[in-house]
Amino acid sequence: MAVRFCPRCGGPLAGPPPTACGSCGYELYLNPRPTGGVVVVDADRFLALRRAREPKAGQWELPSGFCDGWEHPVDAAVREAREELGVTVELGAFLGMYLDRYDHQGEALPVLDCFWLARVVDGPIVINPVEALEFAWLPLRDPPALAFSSMDRAIRAAVCSRFPGV
């Protein structure tokens, strides 16, 4: 994280986080940013989106996104499904949280991606063209590599949850 000045007093920092401001003592850390996401399932397939923007434009991904301010990841997961798919989802089992990397404006940021199984309960799927180029139902048991490794791990967890013993 390229932070050179204290966000509290504006004094220069000795180095990148973790560090403390020599002027006011404020401690600065590089913490992962939480996200909420869903694995929307229907029988033996899941819904994927093709990313419309960087990072990783053109690759398949799961509906997900960053939490707003004090938003809980479970609420972010439902909101992101609504924003990206135009539908209301009902969350099922928690699949896990995974530490990953998100490249943004030339920096690698740590993220803590949280995923739930989900099913569509209201509305036809209408993707947001700012977020996605297309959607597709892909096979749970033989999925393509997704844009982020945390999403691949969430799919593996969904397979284990839906098909015990696999």
C-alpha cells in the first residue's frame, strides 16, 4: 500500500504499513478488505459472470463485491447479487472465507472473500453491463478457472456441500 503520509495528521510515515506515525503516533496497518459473494446454484450447475472491467476483464467470476463501510458480508452478498444479476437471492450455507489478492490501480490489495450458496427467489436474471458482459450456467463438477482463486475455492466448497463424498 503506497501510503506515505499519516491519514490523521499528514505527517510523513517512515515506511509502508504496518507502521506508526512519528508525529502523532497513529498506527497504520494493511488489512484485507472484506467482500460478500454468492455461488448461485441450480441442480449441478452454478451461475457465472464474464467480467466487463479490470482487473481480469473477460474472465468468468462469481457475483460478489466489496462491503460498504459498516456493511456485513452477508448483506453485501445479497446486495451484489441484486446489483449484478438484477435478482433477489436467498442465501444458504456459508461456504467459507478466503484470503486473496485484488489488483487495483497498480497495487495488490489483500481481500477477505466470503461466499454463500444461494438460489434465485425473485426476478429474471438481467446483468448489469457495467459489471458483466454475459452470464452462463456452468457445471459445478468441471468448472473453468475463475478470475480469482478464492472463487475457485468457493466452487470446490460448493461441490463438497452439494455432493458429499466428492
